Amino acid sequence: MLVSAKEMMTKAVAGHYAVGHFNINNLEWTKAILLTAEELKSPVILGVSEGAGKYMCGYKTIVGMVNGMLGELGITVPVALHLDHGSFEGAKACINAGFSSVMFDGSHYSIEENIEKTKVLVNTCDVLGLSLEAEVGSIGGEEDGVVGMGECADPDECKMIADLGVAMLAAGIGNIHGVYPENWPGLSFETLAAVKEKVGDMPLVLHGGTGIPDDMIKKAISLGVAKINVNTECQLSFQAATRQYIEEGKDLKGKGFDPRKLLAPGYEAIKDKVKEKMELFGSVGKA
């Protein structure tokens, strides 16, 4: 059964580890992440972007697939199904479809409008027992070929949003989505410490987990980060393993063209990557 991410976050803050949020794109992705979490006895958050939601035929299809897998695979660890960087409308659609957690990203609005919209969703999520993630300070990334550096959130604005009763808060600390450019100055731990001081035990979320050096990840966890989002790294692992399979001509031998065989190396590569991340985040054995 899907659960809210709230308890996972509270335990992670208290235990000084982070829960991995891994974006899903299809059946292989979902199965690989769930089975790895079960093997390692780690809580896990399955993230779905609005784009992936459309790709996978809508939120209800995803809820059906994930719920079906939890039963069929005998998953016993806590699993949250979470909307990643949702719009206000997207968040409402996922709540209606049966997601157990949603993110409303109001970071591009004025702080007043961000507060107003977040407040509405806090009330709804509280009533339904779902967890809500909010964002302050936009996360950088590639937009039309231009890599924008991540903004640093204003700690006072973070406190305003945290005080609304959200379950977790994504604060921009110079992090970006996708592959980091060579001139990236690194995470602003100064901002993170200032945010932490204002919001206390509020679990913090680090977006753009791909490519941040391990020592920075560990330091971020020590400063209150309880959820780390990983997406690009799993995609790159899947792509490299699939490319190798085809370059070695394995798809031309016997029934190597069967999608179950063709996608198997990529599936295994995702499992390896998720295991590596769960070990780094410290969530192994915490289910």
C-alpha cells in the first residue's frame, strides 16, 4: 500500500540519513526501483514529473501500475508515489488519481502567490493524509540549450512556506537539474545552514542529485536534507547499458530483439545505480 512520505521524512531527519526519490518513466524503471528498495530494506519515493505522467498515459494508469506491483512483487518497505515539480492543477490531478504525495512548485510565482497556493494544498493534503512538498528558490537546469545556475533561496521565505505545515521543503542552494556544467561553483552550504536555522526540523529536499560529489551529498544530509532526487543518473545508466547491448550485436542473436531481453541490461543498470545511491544516502535497512 502506498504511504505518505511524512513519516519517512521525520525518521530520516532524526536518523541523519536521506530517502531517495527516483523518477520513474515506465514499467522497467518502476520494477527496478521497487525491487532494489525491497532487497535493501530501504524506504523509497517514486517520483513522476508531469511530462512522465503524460508519457505513461495519465496519473491513474501510473497509480494502477504501482499499486499492482506492490502487491504482485510482495513489497513490504514504505513506498510513496510523488508528483515531482507539479503545477497547482497537476497537484490536484494527482491527489484525485490516488498519489500518496505531491510537490507543488510555486517557486516561479511571487512569494505571496506561492504561499496562497501552497496553503490551499496543505489543507487538502492534511485532510487526505498525503504529504506535500513545496519549493522556494528555483532549481537551475537546461532550458532551450542554456544552462541556468541554481538560485539560492531566501531563508526568510523558506520559513514562511515551512510554517504553512508542508511535510518537506525544497530550497534552492545552487543545485541544478541534469548534468552539471564544468564551471558549477558547488552547493551553497551557507544558504543551506541559514535555511536550516530558520526552519528547524523541517525535512529539506535536494533536487538535482545527479553529479553532486558524494562528500557534498553527505554534508547536505548532515545539514538537514532528508530527501534527494535522482533522475538523470538512472537515465544515463540505462542508456549506456542499452547502447552496449546493441553495439555488441546481442539484439541480432537468437531472440535478442525481444523487448524483455533488449531492456534487461538497462533494467539491471538502474538497479545498480539505485543501490549505490541508497547506500550513499544511508537509507539501507531503515524501512
